[in-house]
Amino acid sequence: MSAATLRRLIVVSLVVLWELLPRLGVIPELFLPSLSSTIAAGWNDAGEYGHALAVTLYEVGVSMLFACGGGILAGAIVGSLPRPRVLIMPMVSSLYAVPLVILYPVFTVWLGIGSESKIAFAAIYGFLPTMLSTAAGIQTIDPQLLLAARSMGATLSQRLTRVIIPAAIPTVLSGLRVGGALVIVGVVVSEMLISSAGIGYLISRYRTILDSPHVFAGVLLVLAMAIAFNAAIKWIERKASIWQTGTREGQRAADEIQAGTIQPATA
Amino acid sequence: MQPLANVTPFKPGSRAGAIQISNVGQVFKTATQDVVALSDVSLDIKPGRFVVLVGPSGCGKSTLLMMLAGLRQQTSGTILINEAPIPQPDPNRVGVIFQEPSLFPWLTAEENVEFPLALRRIPRSDRRAKAVDALKLVGLEGFGKRHPHELSGGMKQRVSIARGLVQDPPVLLMDEPFAALDEQTRMTMGDELLRIWAATGKTVVFVTHSLTEAVYLADEVVVMSARPGRIVDHLTISLPRPRTYEMLGGETFGTLRDRIWRHIRKSA
Amino acid sequence: MAGLGMKAARVAVVVALFAIWEILSRTGIVDPRLLPSASDTLLTLVELLQRAGIRNDLAVTASEVMVAFILAVPCGALIGFAIAENRYFAEVAKPLLFFAFSIPKSIFLPMFILVFGVGFSQKVGFGFFSTIFIVIMSTTTAVESVKVEHLTVARSYGATRLQTAFRVYLPSMLPVLLEALRISMIFNLTGVILAEMYASREGIGHQIATWGENFQMKQLLAGVVMVAVIAMTFNELIRSVETRCSHWRT
């Protein structure tokens, strides 16, 4: 049996088990509601979920603008200037070890429990990895390419637009991928902790009344959002595939772990 | 080899491609001390000559090349190319080819060759025509649409040479261009370079570590010593052209090679 | 690499940040009720560390982190080895793992509460869940980072399996594994603290969340500083060991 077939079988059987185990009572419905009852719960309250999704998407969109825009800009500056880089980078990567989620209560005190505190938290949450990976990407640009461009008489601005920016595109994209995913996590987690709207809020509210199907419907919706975002970035990366010469998906993920550029996706 | 539209053949008596290096010195200032990289180097290169610089590591031959390219300024002395100083890179006078092909991975071979023209905002159609000609000259006709990762090491270096030639500068500077290639490719590329040189009549200044390569390619070999970098010998290679593989085993070849080796062993 | 001057500059940056914080609060540019001054916060931190309750909270969090870590690392390493050593298994499992790795784990937190309640086991369970995927991925990378030439040399000199394991695999993998442990610890700590903040009766994460809800800014900021310092110190400790081992890899 080919590996791909077995893999598909595993995925299908997981889905089937998700339906069967709760139905047969092997797993209590409270722990894991069956797939059909989860979808039914979501479907019956589609309006409520749709409204929550709109709130969450708005917060994600604004945070992403701050996190990715600011992260890429700051990373480009820090990465291309050697002195600030040596000064700041070790501090930033040390800061990276701090579970940033402890900052969220501070934001709720400062900004209240509305969208502002979520946006502030998620923006900071996504900012660091985006900045780190952009800075690393700018740094890894082959200096030989810049020397070659200089020998052909390229001016400073030509070197920026024709060499540095194109050479940095793959790193910026992977920064966007990591940062964007974290922004989604940041928004949903902060909604789960303290809030009055959004999908995270729905998940938490249904959890307190032990309504598992509704909890799982919310979880599925967030999963779908994360997967859709990933797919969108992958599509852009494919469009820019010339830049990705010879880097395989696995290798890149491994590199990111090595470089420590992935902020824990757990919070 | 058919003549190319954008390549002006070398005219005897013209000063295009002449290089005059007079009393050039280079001092690197570090925090603790000043390092003299080059001391009182003078060299007169006539247009159309193939000159090879050899010497032990740290003798400043690459530094000298960077100064000829306008990528670095000398501390003292003058450098004239076409009877004018070169305060910054000037691709109309000098083309540079590095050890690494340094091709932009996101551009095709053709676009890489067009790159220096694009920097000067030359119209796209002119650019393309020149790039196609240059690629043909280095024997890469039909490979223009490929990206660097689809080319072998030797082919990449050919693209790099085409990029150096595309603006038809009278001088070509090459910094160990074949050092990263395997022996067979290296031999082939050497012959290719001689063919291109004969067809275009450029002045070539070529840095290498390989004594065989030096004697095989050069009209003149300039031997340098390290700390401080200075010229210790200047040989004229009288072997007839075209050079052939058989010459490598000949007596003249051996004598010349030995003479260079003795200098290098002494100063290393 | 970083000279003494750079280190001094870094210290200066940190001191400057604290000074700005102090000035903003003291001069009233920012409402001191929202941003208590740095000195007040640090005094509060000292006072907090003397309270038995807080020390208990720290002990609870530390034990949750340790138990989750001790469970997750061997399990993850074992799976990671299996994947790296068996090509078929790798082909089947890798895409699934990448998928599991890329989805946000924290949204499953409510599920852990539904299953485990809000006690110790829920934190450990969620910490384990947060950590294991990164351990699997890093172990796979570590095994794959062993150079084939080194294995060939060992085999050609007649090394036994055990000798190969201890003399080639382990030393080549050690730096990568240390890095993996460091990053796993970051994931683990984040997971446990989040779980404590979300639903718990004790632990430092729970305290921070409570101070936030009660608008106790001094305690809240002191707690943030405390957790940040602990996390960074731990991180730097592992990293210094890493640097010491790094000469093995070239």
C-alpha cells in the first residue's frame, strides 16, 4: 500500500471514529461530541456564529496589519543595519522565550474588554516572529549578489529595489505565514480569556454551560480559519515559486524550528 | 565564430582597454593596527592583453582587482583605465566576473544578463537583443529562459561572463572565476574563455591560484608576494596561440610553471 | 562575538526602558493607576516573593511544567526517532504531523477542561499536548542532521550499533536536541500558563489573570516581570550550554 493511500485511510478512519465513538458511547458526548452533532449545532446557530466570525475577522484583519506591516518594516531595518542588529537581535530572541499571554490582562486593564485589547495583544503577539524572520531573511541575502550589483553600477536605491527586496521575498512570506497564524491564535485566545464577542467568546461561553457540540463547532470554525489562511499564503508562495528555489516544505519548517522563529502556537 | 553586432572588435593602436597602475598602495585600518595589503604596485597593461595575477593567499591580488573594478579605492597611487581614474564601478569600461556566479535566482539567464542594461533604463527590446547575443557568444544559445537553479555550475559561470560582456566593456576582470568548478569543466571553460577573448579582443585581468591555468591562459603572468603585497615577477608567456592541451606537457610550459612556483614558495 | 561594549549597550537599553517607564508614571504623563512606576512594581515584586501563597503558586506552576515536560519529551522523542528511521512510516506520518503542527493548539483548551476538569491534570495534559508536536518535529530534524559520511566512517571502522549510537548519533545530535529542548520548554511554559489563566484555582498564571480582573496593576505588572525574568533566565541558561556544544557542528 502506498504511503499516500494509507495516509488517506488514516484521515478517513479518524473522521469515522469521531462520529462512531461518541455515538456508541465509548467516549462520553461531553468529552467529544460526534461530528454530526457538532455540525448540526453550528448549523442551527449559524447566525450567531456568523456574527461572531465577523467580529473575530475584523480583529484579526486589523491586528495583522499592525503585526505584519510593523514586523516586516522593523525586521527590514534591523536586519539591514549591522550595529542595531547585533545590539537588538539577542534581546529580541530572548524576549521571545516569554509567554506573551501574560500581557493580555494588562491590555484588558488599559483598553477594556472590547476589540481594542484583542487587537493590541494579537498585534504584539504576531509582531515578534514576523520581525525576527524578516531580519534573519534580510541578513541571509548573499553579500556576493550585492557586490555583483555594485560592480554593475547599481545605485543604492537600485540595490534596494532590484536585489534586497526580491531576495527577501521568501522570508517575508514565511514571516507573514508565521505572524498571521499567531495573530489568529492571539485574537481567539484573548477572546476566550476575557471578552464579550467573537468566536473565542462563544467557545468559552458554551464551555461554561457544558454544551460540547457548540464548543466544538466554534473550534472547527477557528480551525477552518487557520487552514484557510495557511492555504492562502501557500498559494501566494506558489505564485512566487521562482524565489523558493530548492527549499522543500519540510526543510523550511525544520529551519524555522532551528531558527526558533516559531512562537509557540499554543497560546 | 561569427562577429556580433554589439561587439566592437579590438582595433590595434587604440587606447581602449589600457590599464595603468602607478605606485598603488592599500592600507587597511583595523582597531589595533594598520595592515599594508598592497605596497607600491605598478603595472602597465596594453589593450587586448590577457594578464594573469598569481600569488599566495593574502598577497592582495583580489584587492587589486576590486580597485580596478572601482569597488574599492586605493590609499595611494593612481589607477587609470582608458586613461581615466575609476572612482566607482563603471560597467561601460569594466566588466567583473566573480568566483561565485552571483546570478540573481529570481531572474532567468536572459534577465540576469540584461540586469546591468536594465539599471541604465535601456529599452526592453534592445536589452533582450544584446542579452541573446551575449548568451550566444558564451555558447548558451537556447538556455536564456532557464533560471539559475536549472543550470550547471559551468553554465552559470558562462551566464556570469555573458553578463560581464553585455555592455561591451573594453576590460574584463575575473576573480578566480573557475575555482569552484571541477577540473574538466575548468579546462573547457578555459578554452571557451580564450575563444571569447580572441573573438572580442578585450583586455582581461584574471586572478587564479592555479599555476597551470595561469600559464595556459596568459600573455603575461604577474607574480605577487604577500605581506606586504607587491609584484615580484612579471613573465611574458611566449607559447604560441591557440594554446592546446599538448602544450601542458611541453618543456617551455614546465619551465615557466617552475619559475612561478619558486617565487610563490619563497614568499608563502 | 558581542564585545564588552555591546553588552554594556544592551544593559543601557534595558536601564533606559525602565527609566522611561519610571518617568512616564512619576510625571503623570501616564496615569499611575494604569502604569505604576517601575520602582513601585519592583518593590511589589520583592514583597510578592515573600508571600507563602505566591511561592506556592510558583511551585505549582513549576511542577506542572516539569511533569508535562518529562512526559512529553520522551514520548515525542520516541515517535520522532521512529519517523526518522523508518522511511515508510515517515512518508505516512510527516504530512499529518505538519498539519497538526501548523494548527493552533490553544483552541483545544476547552476540550481539556471538559475532560480533565480544572485541576493539575488539565494543566499537565494541555502542556503535554502543546509540547509533543514540536518535540517530534525537532527529534526528526536532529536524527536527519546526522551526517551520512560520519556513519559511513564509523561503519567502515567496524563500529557496533551501540557504539554508533553513542559515538556518532548522540554527539552529532546533541546541539540540535538542546535547541529542541529549549524551544519545547517555551511551548510548554506558554501552554501551562495559558491553561492556568483560562481556568484554574492556583498557579502563577491564575494569579496574573486574577490581578488583571481586579485591576491590581502593581501586582499584575510585578507578576509579568517575574514570569518574564524566569522564562528568559531559563532560556539563556540552556542557550549558554548550547553555545558550548556548538563547536561539534560545522
